[in-house]
Amino acid sequence: MENWMQSSKIDAVVANNDEMAIGAIMALESEGKLKDTVVAGIDATPAALDMMKEGKLKVTVFQDAAGQGKSEY
């Protein structure tokens, strides 16, 4: 994230999981660029939900692993 910020303007980050989203948030905050960037994560972890309450993370998607692995056959 830090390298990308140095070489381009970032408008949005869609992370593979919430931990990556939180890392991006931390990097964006350290450069004062978070307010201009939308950050999204996946997994709806407790830490990510807290970040959403703080207005730092814009969206996270709950992944229901048990539901996804369940067979209807």
C-alpha cells in the first residue's frame, strides 16, 4: 500500500480479507489519505466491524464458510 501511494492516487481498495483492509487503512491514515479513499474487506471480523463503526472501513462482507461448504444433494 505504501508503495502504491507513492506512485499513484488511490481512490479505493478492495482487499482479499479484513486484515489486508486494516493494513491498508493504517497505511492510508499514516499519510493522511484515508478520508479520500474507500476501503472494503471480506470476512466481517470483529476488528473490521469496529473499524466500520469508527468510519474507517466502508464495507466488509461476511463469508459463511460452513454455509458455502454445505451440500444440498
